[in-house]
Amino acid sequence: MRKIKLIWDFRGEASAKTAEHHIIHLNEYLENEKIILEKTGFDVINEMHAIAFMVVEENDMIKFRDVLKPHRGEVYLV
């Protein structure tokens, strides 16, 4: 089964801190819903762009997309 990386983009000087903070909320949601995922995290693309992300199974993607409203998604390649 393919995996999908759901991505939230943050831009500006505070993008890294915002992405890092967003992961806290994503992990709280997962904990409250008792959902275990393979991977969540954040990456700094450059000083003005950072992302928060979570990797989900393709068949669960719609459920997470509708609830969490990511900005975009892509096929996750290990």
C-alpha cells in the first residue's frame, strides 16, 4: 500500500518555529484519537519556508485530509 505525506507549509521568518509548534498539535490530535502513525515531523526548507508533515496510509488519506486540512500531499517515498 502506498503512503501519503500530508504537508502543511509555513512561510516567513518564523516558519521553522511555527512548523515545529504545529507538530505538537498534530501529535496531540493523534494521541486524543488513539492513532499511531509511522512518521510525523517538520523540515526546514530554507530560512523562509518550513513544513510540518505526517505520513498516512493511502486508504486513510481522505479521513485525515478532511479533518486536519493539510495544504498539500505527495506520495511518500522511503
